[in-house]
Amino acid sequence: MLKNNLYVALIHFPVMNKNDQPIGSALTTIDLHDIARASITFGVKGFYVITPYEDQATLAKQVIEHWTKGVGGKLNPFRKKALELIRVAATFEDAVNSIKEEKNEPVVTIATSAKKTVGSITTETLRLKLENEASHVLVFGTAWGLADELIDTCDFILDPIYGDADYNHLSVRSAASIYLDRIINGR
Amino acid sequence: MLKNNLYVALIHFPVMNKNDQPIGSALTTIDLHDIARASITFGVKGFYVITPYEDQATLAKQVIEHWTKGVGGKLNPFRKKALELIRVAATFEDAVNSIKEEKNEPVVTIATSAKKTVGSITTETLRLKLENEASHVLVFGTAWGLADELIDTCDFILDPIYGDADYNHLSVRSAASIYLDRIINGR
């Protein structure tokens, strides 16, 4: 059982493109649905969608409003409950500050990456950390993953998800779902 | 390590709608991408997209062709490799017969459901079954899940995915990713 202190952040800037350059990415609305549904399933306290672009933030808010206050929520109350977890912020720093203020506790940030990084931690280690009196934010990158400049600001990096094959190109929706399952249900 | 004998099937008919009635569902193209990427990550041998509707089968084939033979594959060879796993079939029975012919082995079918069913098996039990000389198909439903008439034809049903909260409305993309991770990496 979670201590109600795990948050998720989905970053649209700074992330990498396929040529290994830092960029800002456009919103993919299905990310909001899938990661919100996984978040509520696994007891995540809040899901931050991070974009510095005003038009993208507006789009995110329109999707959220449709499902939480508009006709969508009437048609599908389960979706309403999930999307109510979403908050939109311009920068990751803003999100961390908002969690810090809300909980009045230190915030521990954990980056995710599809590449193995020296010193990355296992989900089992993260499970133990969640017992501490602190909020924890699990950070996911859109496009080709988080830019180093953001990873460098995080306290920890999680081990990548490996499977049976030499292929590490899961969608961010799949990766977030798998990590949350591993963290909550153990590995 | 998988014995190279696990398949995935995504069913668009017969599935349930939110009023608990059996229906046929429309294709969601992101399902093809996300489940193909998870399938190749975890060593799945083939991913069957099942739809009896000709226009939906055509749409599926157009998406696959764009990424495996068209410009998509040139732009993103990783996506090409994933989508090459997809095969389109009109019925689940057709898919099972095609696997049976290809491998000349019995085919064991395993339904998934968000609801707990009496006698459902754990992923650990399924892992042990994968050691047998047989092909295994993990079956997922779109919309509000597989219809009973299809579940009843399957040999086994997997335990649902539970999290921390009383909420069992993961996307089929998330559920497929989590089950494959559990089966391959153990739980």
C-alpha cells in the first residue's frame, strides 16, 4: 500500500528528438488518458503534465475539462475520476514547488530512461524510499526521452525496463504503466 | 527467456460496451503501435489484430504498410521492426488456426479480464505453462473488454491487474504492457 506520496510528471520540454537533440514536443492527448488511468489504478497522488507552450497547455486543459466537467465525465465517470488527477504546469520546477507547498515535505525526484545509466536504482530500492517522509515524483519524457539537462536535476534515475529482446522503444504510456505496476506490486 | 512461443491477440469483436452488451469496436491505431512495441520488447512471436470488419482491416493494413514498407519505416526503423509483428485476421479462430499451422503444435489460449473470475490463473502459473511444447496466445479485448462468448472458448483466464486503489479501468495498451512485463520478468 502506497503512503499516498507518489506523483508522476510527464515532460514535453526539455526532451530529446531522434537525432539526439533537445527539443520541446507537442502534446499527445492519449498520454493524458492512459497515464491518468494507470496513475489512479496504482494510487498515484497527482499527475503533472509539463509544457511551457501556452497552446499545448490550453489543449491539455480542454481535454481535462471535457472529461472532468463536460459531457465526457457524464458518459464515463471512471475516466472523469482518472483525469481529475491531472495538473498542468509550465516547468518541472513549478510542479516540484507546487508539491512541496501542498505537502510541506521534501520532494524526491526520480528520472526514468530507456538507457542504462551508471548508478541507476531498481524499483525495489524506490519502493523502500517511498517509506520515507517525503513526496516522490516519477519523471517521464515524451518524444525520445528526457534531456540530460533535466535528468541531471533529478535525485535518482530508475533502471530501464528490459524485456526478452534487445529493443528499448516502449511508448511512454507503456513504460509508465509498467513502472507503476512494478513499484506498487513489487518485482 | 521466452521459448519464442507467445502470441498476442487484440479482439475488436466480440467485445463488451459500457452497458454490458456484446458489440464490435472500431480500430484505435495507437493500440497497434503500443502493443507492437511492447510485444517486440518482451519477445512476443506475433501480434494478431482481430476484426471482422473489412474497412477496419483495411485501415489496420494501411497503418502497418506505412510503417513497414512506406516512408514511416525509413523515418523510424524501430517502429518498422515492431509493426512487422502485426498480422490482421477476421476472427480469433482464424488466428489460432494460423498459429497452429505455422508451428504444428497445439495452441493454448489465455483470456484477460479486468474482473476477477473463479479459477483464473496467476502470471506465474502462465510462465510455467510457457515451458510446454505449445504455442500460447494472450487475448485482449478492446472497448469494455472481451465478451463472455469469446472468454468461454479460451483455455485459461489470467488474474486481473490490481493496483493500490479500487479502480480497474486501465487502457488495453497499459494492460498488455503490464501483463507482458509480468510474464517475462516475473512477479
